[in-house]
Amino acid sequence: MVGFLEFQRETLIWKCSGLLPDQLRLRAVPPSELSLLGLVRHLTDVERNWFSRVLAGEDVRPVYWRDAPARDTDFIVEGADIEESFRLWYEACARSRELTAAAESLGATGVHPRTGLVHSLRWILTHMIEEYARHNGHADLLRERIDGETGE
């Protein structure tokens, strides 16, 4: 399972590689805020939420996402620092790897603080594979729009 998640993370890196800042910020189709950089920022908060917050029970807050006044603020990238955005994503992934490696088994559980639901590491890894795969589909379309590159 971990290998499949790593493949998805590496696919996102590949989709963002070799692009200029304006290309990373390019929105899919107005009014959508979806962009490659927005995906990186979104997945930073997703990594932090599921591994640090849920699995490990750490008191971490989203870096980008805000509930109000507008949802999906992680996708708003005007003026965003690209290097910092990637650095925070890499750090979140590294922390997720540490927590996964430290778990006793795939049956290790954590409680989602908002819903109170118990999730196993197996469930979290499966969910993260799905989350990345869905967003990598978005990334593939975005990359094709930018320069015609397609593929995994």
C-alpha cells in the first residue's frame, strides 16, 4: 500500500516538474481555482490532516484551508510562494512517512477529531491513494493544457 501511495506522490511531482511559476498557477477553467500549485497546497493539508491529526492525534491546523469566508482556500494561489508551498508539502509527506513507519501495523487506528470516526492506517492509506489518484487525474489535464504533456 505504501508503494502505491509513493507512486501517486511521485506522479504529482512529475506533473509539476519543469514548469514556470505562472504555469504552476494556471487555473483549469474559470471559475475553478484548480491549478497544479493549488493541488500541491491542498495535498499538504490532506497529508497533515490524515496522518498527523487523525492517525497520530497531533494538534495540527491546516496550513492553507480555511472554513470561512470561502471554502477551498488551499486552491487560491495568487501571490503564493512556490518554493515554500513545495517545501511544506515535502515536509508533510516526510512526516506522514515517519508516522506510517512507526505504526505497529496497518490496523493501528486514530480518531478523526471532527467526526469522531475511528480510521485504521489501512483505511487512511487507501483513502490517500484515492485522493492522490483523483487529483493526479486533474494534474494530468492541467499539464496537458499547459504544454501537451500527458501520461501517468
